Amino acid sequence: MIVCCGEALIDMIPLSGVDGKLTFRPLSGGAQFNTAIGLGRLGINCGMVSGISNDMFGQQLVQALTQSDVSTQYLIRSDRPTTLAFVKLIKGQASYTFYDENSAGCTLFPKSIGDFPASVSCLSFGGISLIGDPSASTYCQLAETNSFNKVIMVDPNIRPSFILDEYSYRQRLQRIMAVADIIKLSDEDLIWLVPEGDIASKVSCLSQSSRQLVIVTRGGRSVLAFRDEALLVSSPVGMVDVVDTVGAGDAFNSGLLASFEQQGCLSKEKMATLTASQVSQALAYAGKVAALTVSRVGANPPWLSELA
């Protein structure tokens, strides 16, 4: 089983009403939520760790997980409110304003999360859940505690406008990336983390181990995979008519992990000896999943039947 650990929230997607005025449609979202939904729809055994409200939006989130075959056994329920993310789209590109203070998702403590059984082979982390304490430190500790026997994937999916304590956030990212087997970054993430240098030198600055796989997505240009500070694979990105980019990176992550699972690679031993062919296959599959997602409105990753 793959368990996605992080925020589950409501994306308030802008729509034009019949009178021409701006309205918002509440859609289930969040980086790790979207990744879990994507995995479930791809037929992968998966679950989610997150703080979920008992309010109407929390009920919507749980229903969405269940409908996409995602296990809800690791959710932590409370009466705190659900995080809301108001989305602004400019030429298909999304920016966000978050309402997250004292929410169910940002108030998790380590004692709230129990141990995982041996059947859980991989934990995925990232998104705004790594920004605000106490939940951010809880997720970081969860990754560190489980890194000795489970594959750890991290996609920081950095939102600079949401970061209030940059020093603590950078320290936390450094800790969680140090124990990660897979680090996935956009080129924008990479620039924020390491402002100077070319892509290879920036990856070299971030990589903590020769065993780590570092993946850099470059929008519509290409996806690069590095290991031991050297370029392992450069994968092209197919052309697609983009409706919006909401959830694109999350869909990519679900496709990536799904492919590694299908190839039997999601163990500490197998991840350490990945071949270029295995990585290339995973990147191609992830790209296909992401392409279908950006071709329609909102974070709506494809079902396995749509990839045939």
C-alpha cells in the first residue's frame, strides 16, 4: 500500500455565472489528496493520512476518497474547519489564496498517527502541509521515523506566498529531503531552493545520497531524472491542449508512483538499483496521467480505463 500524507482541502474554482459575475465551485483538492485520488483511480492500493474536518467540506473530502477507492482508515477526524484554497486562473495557470488557520489539516500531532503495518511500502509527502506547524513537523517526523523500511517520496510543491517562516520551512525541507528516496521538484521549486547555477548543480546541492532519485519537471519542455548528481533520464513532454494546470503535478506524482508499483520497484532495495529503463517507463506513464489531467477543469486525474 502507498499512503499519501498531507493536506486535504477544498479548491474554490472560479466560474463565470449566468449573469457574468464571478462565482466559485467547491472542488476537493490538496496536493497529497490529489495524489491519493490519482493512485486509487489507477487501481493502486492506497490510503491517506490527513486531518479531516467533520464539517460539510470534510464529508465531501471523505466521500471523494471513498469514491476513488482510497482507504480512509488513517484519517484523523476533528471539529476544526476545513482548509479553503481560492484559485485564480490566468491563461490556465493557477495561483492560490489559502484560508488555513486552526484548520483540521494543520493541527496534527505525532501522537495522532499510529504505526503503519508492513503492507505499507511507501509514504508520499509534500504540499502546503509541510509549511505550518504543528502538522508540518509531524509529517517531517513521520517521514524520518519510517524512512528505514519504507520508500519516502517528497514533492515540496512550494507556495512562496504562503510561507511565513522561511528559515524553519527550509530547515524542515532539508530534513525531509535527507531521508527521501524520491525527490520531485518543478523547475520553479528548484529556483526557489537554489537560486544560482544550472539544473545539474542545483540538484547536486540538494541531493543527500547517491541512492536518491531526483526528478525535475520543466513545464511543457521535458522531465529530467538525476541519480548520484548525474543525469539519468531526459524524458520529452507530449503536446496537449491545456484547460488548466490545477493538480497537474499531483497527477504526475500518482502516475510515477503507480508505475514504480506496477514495475515492482517500491522497496528500499529496488529503489536503490533503479535502471534508466525503469525510470524512463515511470516518467512516460506519469506524463500521460498528467496530460489527461490538464486537458480538463480542476484536479480530476484519470481512471485506469482512460489510459487504455
